[in-house]
Amino acid sequence: EKGVGEAVRNDVSTANDLFVSQLKQADATRSIVVRRLWKLAYRLVVLNKSVVFAKDVAEMYKNQSDEVSRQRRGDTQTQRRAQETIRLLKKTLAKVNGLYEKEILRREAEEQVVAKLRLELMRARDVIAEKDGEIEGKDKENRRLEEDVMEYQSQVEQYYTQIKQSLPGWMAGVVA
């Protein structure tokens, strides 16, 4: 440095060159610093944008995650409702099946009763037909008896009339 300082004092042009070179060096350093600052600023901006983008992505992911969770909750609620509905439908179906079976048994019992009643009705008709036949037979017999009685009565009257006519006059008055 002594040499440089003496040379600067002794030689103005060298001093000027030295000053210019120092300015250039300072300018270069400043330029490097400015470039580094710009790079840093660029990186910060990019990083900031990346951070903002990352925040946006994170927010979007969170919203999507919340939506998926909501849908899952909704799906879970829907699934629970569906399972509850299925359970109620199964209970209802079991009750309906039970009622149907009871109705079938009741109808079978009624059909058995109806079959028994039909059988009894057929028997009763047969008995009635027999009785009607007997009554008809008795009616015929009674009519025949009545006819016989009427015929016998007419024969008796004729016989009486003949006897009356064949008796002498004084006896006819006694018989009459």
C-alpha cells in the first residue's frame, strides 16, 4: 500500500486510474450486490407467490377435504337412514308375512268349516229327500186309504140303501 500511496501522490494519472478502477470495482461490487438483491427479491417474490400459491393450494385442499368430509358425513347419514329404512322395511315385511300367514291359516280354517258345512248340508238334503220320499209315500198311502175309506163308505151307503130297499116297509122306517 505504501507503493500505491506514493505512486498516487507522485502520479496523478495513476491516481486517477486507481480511483477509476476502485470506482469500477465498487460499481462491480454494487452491481453484484444489486444483482444478488434482485435475485433475492425475485426469489422472495417467487417464494411469496409460492407461499401464496401453497396457501391457496392448502386452502383448496382443506376446502376439498371439508367437502369430502361433509359428503362422507352425508353419505354416512344417508347410509344410516338407508339402513334404518331397510331395518324398518324388514320389520314391516316380517309383520306383513305374519299377518299373511295368519290370514292363510284363518282362510284354511274357514274353508275347512265351509267344507264341513257343505258336507252337513248334503247329508241334510239327503235326509230331507228321504223324508220327502217317506212323506210322499205316506201321502200316497194316506190318499189311497182316504180313497179306500171313501170307497168303503160309498159301499156301506150302497149296502145300507140296498138293505133299506129290501126290507119291508114297516122295518124301513125303523132302520131309517
